[in-house]
Amino acid sequence: MTTNQILIGTSLILVLAVGSQILASRLHIPALIVLLPVGFTAGALTGDVDPQRLLGAAFSPLVSLAVAVILYDAGLGLDLAKLKGHMRRVVIRLIWIGVLLTWAIGTLVSKPLLGLDYGAAVMLGAILVVSGPTVVGPLLSFVRPTDRLRHLLVWEGSLIDPVGAILGALVFHAVDASTRGRFGSGAAHFLGSVGVGLAGGAVGAVLLWALVQGLRLGEVLGTTAQLAVVIGVAAVCDVLREDTGLIAAVVMGLAVTNLRRFDFPVRRPFFETLVTLILGVLFVSISATVTPQSLRHVLLPALGLSAVLVAVARPLVALVSTLGTDIPRRERAFLGWMAPRGIIAASTASTFSAGLVNKGIVGASKILPATFVVIVATVTLYGLTATLVARRLGVVRSGRSRPLLVGGEPWVVDLGLALKAAGLQVLLWAGLEEQRERIEQAGLELAPGELLAAATGEGAELEGITVVLLLTAEDDFNALASVVLRGSVEGPVYRIGPPAASHGVVAPFLGGDILFGAGLTRPRLMRRYGAGADVVAQPVNGATPAGHDALFVVRTDGRLVPVTEHDIPSPQTGDTVVVLGPAPAGRAERI
């Protein structure tokens, strides 16, 4: 290819990937539903986006390293404290029973439907066992199922990806050996691969600790050091044993999240942005390698295979994996309706199908297009129906707001009690021990750990935070925290206003959403509260009484709407208003 073709092809892939994700966000659908057909169409219209022409032999190794970064990021979200009791049993079953059942069903069905040789059928069945966080995570963000379901599906997807990749490599080598009339020990090869991955993950975890903790790297260098270690360790593991770098990446992510010695200044928004970009580029690139001609005799049989995987294999896996557990029937049913295929299936199909074609395996040329059809079919089906199914089953997380109040001053505790009285599930965080004791004595839920971990929902008790309210007595802290947290939580972040003539370092100069308007800054609110004003929740009954200031409106559906500088919500019949009353004459000041 010429330099101009490489420039055009590379930029076109990037533009199509980002453009597809923007379009999907505007349409409120999972991005994969747009990425796959866009990549396929681009590949059919121009050869400039064909990654095998752009990168040649480097394409497959680069895909493997990119997936390692994705799985490391997924491992950062796997808190072992969440995986306990029957949930642990279900996840383990979903991995080993799910892999075996799906592999067997996929192999038996694909052989007659697609007319594959036995070796090609076994290879395709092994490729299609994986699900993965790259597709499950975005779908769950749309569906918003119960916390238990989300944990189960995220754990399954994150752990089954490296297992599926290793299984694919094992099957590929077994099929290769069968063509030469010799067989090795499959179990020994598999265990050896797992051992290499685990050892690589352990070495990588030590390197991460030495670099980031030992050298005390800052936030920027600490984040880039993690990226370098993940890619370096994954590459070395892949050199030693194919696809073992994926196991090492997950192990490193698990270590960083779960070992107490690790306290990393990781920039999660950076990793999330990088992973989003990688996913878009990979799906467009791999889709571009599928030609219309290759789908001509594969489309209908592959759709039949998708139907069997969706209607037979997945419900059977969910049924067997949840037997004898306390998982409710409705949640079991939803588990049986969530198994989209993603980037691991696409990357392994792209890697191994070409090798089997070169070895003359009958039907090997159908593996990649069949996998593409299954990915498109399952992602589209689950993406368009999962929300409806979850609602019909009653496993959608409550739509009521769950605010996180940051601060432990007495008026903040009273505000938490008022919001709780209005029917909201309130969570508070405070840094001082005295304030934390005050929160617990009031009977309110206290968020453990550090503020950033609390706000980003990395603790088991903090799932579903919908809004963060920064209410501490330190205006600069509130201002800085609003900037840091705004890109880390799914809901809005508000802070109480500093004094009008503030001389703080940053508070007067940062924007953001200011609570309660210019007339009720933090000092004024605290003075009024100290003079005896109460923070109470009261049902809407006409206009707000004189001397009372509305702070929040809780709608009948449980949505929390704050009063801000630029938005004063109008209470409706049935709503609840949280107000700050007047300071009564003659009442002693609060201490």
C-alpha cells in the first residue's frame, strides 16, 4: 500500500469508530449495533480499511495486546469482596460448565448447518463460548439490572474471555496436530498455558507495585506505567505461550483492585477513554475483513446457529449453573437471556481461521464470517430486547435517585435524614472520625473507604449512585472534588456555593453546578442552621411558606431535583420538597 492509502485507511477507521459510537449514544443503543455494520460496509466499499493490508503480520499481535489492555481494565473492576456465597458458586459454574456446554452444542450444531469438517466445527464451537465485558458492560449500562445480576454477568464475561482464548489456542493446535497424525496432551497444554498466564500476572503485579508504589510515581506517570507494564507482560507471555497474555492482564487487574498493598493513582477516565477507542477501532477493523462474498452461503446457517445458542445453549447453561442456589427465578431467567459475543470471539476467529485455511481444513474459510454473523445477531438481539426482558421480569434496578452526600456537618446529617424521610436511599461520606460517628448515630448509611472509591462505585455497598452532593465546610475541596469526580460518576455532581467574596485558592474560579443559588451560600446556610433553622421534608401543599428556602424537590417517581443557580424546579402535586426553615426567635443556637 502507498503512504496515502495508509493515511486514508488509518484515519478512516478511527473516524468511523468514533463516529459510530457518537451515533449510537445519540440513538441510545449499544455502540456495537452500529460499529459492526459500519465496519462491514466500509470493508465492502474500499480496501483501504482492511487491517491485514494496513498492518500485515502485525495485525494479529496488536489485536492481542489491545485485548489485554481491555481485560486489565475489566480486572480493575472485579472486587473479590463482591463475589461471595452462592454468587461465587454460580460464577464458577458459568465458567466451566458454561464453556463445556456451549462448546459441545456449538460444535454439534455448526457441523451439519455450515457443512464444516469436524476440526473446523470444534474450532468454531470453541470460539463461540466467550462473552466478555466489552459487550456485556455496555448492554448492562442500558439495562441497569439488579446489582447481583450485574456482578454475575461482569464476572462471567471478564473471566471467560481469557479461558475462551486459551481454549481456542488449544483447539487450534490440536486440530493442527491431527492433520499431521500426532496428538499431544491437551490437558497438559491447557494447564501449562494457565500457569504461564498466572506467573506472568504475578510478575506483572510485582512490577506494578515496584514502579508505582516504590518510585512513588504521580497520577500521570503512574497510569502510563501501568499501561506499559500490562502491554509488556502480555507480550512476553504471548511469546512464551500463545494468548496467555490475556490471563496475565486479568490477574494484574485483580491484584491492583484486591491487594491492600496497592494504592494506585490510576486515571480511570483515561483507561475508560482508551478502552472505548480500542473497542471501536477493533470492531470496525475486524468487521472490515469480512467480505460480502464470504457471507453468501453462510448467513442463513449462521443465523440458525445463533438461534440455537440463544434459545437452547444459554438457557441451559443458566439453569445448570444456578441449581441449588439462592438466585431468584426471575434473575435466573435473565441470566439465560444475556450472552452476547464480542471482541474475543472476533479476534480469535480472525487469528485461527486463516491458519486452518492454510492447512486445508474443510470449511475453515467459513469460521470468520459465521462468527461475524453470530456476533451481529446476538448483540443486536440482546441489545434491542434485554431492557424489555429485564422490565418484564422485574429485575431492573430502582429508578429512584440514590444520592451520595459528602460531608459530616450537623446540617448535612439533617439533610440526609430529610432525604431519607422523602423515600430516598441516602449514602453519606465524611473524612473525620467525629463526623463519621455522627452519621452512624443518626442511622444513616456510611460509605466506607476513600471518597473517590465511594463516588465511582467500586465498593459493593455503593452501586447505583446517581448524584453526588459536595457539602463539606472546605470550599476548595468541594470545588476540586467536583472537577475530579465529574468524569468518574454516571450522574451529575453538585457543590455548595462558597462565600460571594471568597478568597479561596480555587473555589471562586471553578465552574460547575452550584447548589441553592447565590442567595444561600455555605456560610449563610450554616449560620441560619446554627441559629435554629431546620432542614425538613414536607409534601407539596401550595407555595413554599414565607421564610423557607427550597433545597430539593423529590418527584413522585423518586427522582431528586436540586435547586441550583440556574434551575429552580417547580414542585408538582404529590412531590416532596426539602426546605430550610427560618431561624425561630428565642431558640438557642446549635453548637
